[in-house]
Amino acid sequence: MPSISEPQPEFRADPLDAIRAANRQMAERSQPPPWYHVALGLLVGGLCAIQEAPVMWRFAYFPFYVVGLILLVRSYRRYTGMWIPGYRKGRTRWVAFSAAGLAIAVFFAGDYAYAELNLRGACIAAGVFVAALVTAAGHAWHWAYRRDLDIDAA
């Protein structure tokens, strides 16, 4: 029987290997369902595109948007067993803030082009761009998360 001061066999391995293995498991576990980023992109892009619709439709879309976000969070938690804040410290924060800033800028540019410049279809075009941006940013966020955990580091 080993003494208390003697390291147990499972702890004799390099502690950094144990950390790397735990990070690898966390990264694999955090992988969202394949449809997750697309659904999020469609919700956010739809919010942008609907600005060209009559006011009644804009108000009708908002509860759909909120419920959609709640369902996405619940499905992610159910699928992975956890929730990772999008604005966590590290590379992921840069991806999240950059994507959010660009999406907001495109959202307002589309709304301005429609409302002030009378460009029909500007909000819809902006919504399509925002949907693609948010979808791509979701994948980039997950890549950054893996890099933060040093999984894909070169």
C-alpha cells in the first residue's frame, strides 16, 4: 500500500498531459449540433431583414426571435451538458465582439439605406449578409475556443 506522501500511479504522469487531456475533452464536448450556428444566423439575419416589413411584422418577429434564442440555448445545453459564455476571456471574446460589431454596423447600414435612401431590399440584403456573418462567426468562435484550450495550436 502506497504511503500518503508517495504519488499515486495515476498522478505520476506529467500534470500538463492531464490538463491537455481535460482541455481536449472540454473542446470535444463543447461542439454544438451541426445546425446550431445556421439557426442562430437565420434568427439574427431575420431580425435585420424584417426591418423592411410593416411595423406589425417587426413586432410580431421579436417574440419569435427571443423564443428562438431561448430554445437555442436550451438545445445547446441539452446537447453538450453545459453553456459557455460567448464573451469569455481569450480569443473568443475578440471573435464575439468583432462579429457583433460588424453585424450591428451592417444592421444599421441596411436600415439607413432603406429608411433614408429609399433603397428597397437593403434590409433584406443586410439580413442575408448578417445571417452568413453570424453563421461563420459561430464556427470561428468554436475554432478560437479550441485555440484558447490549446487543442489546435501549431
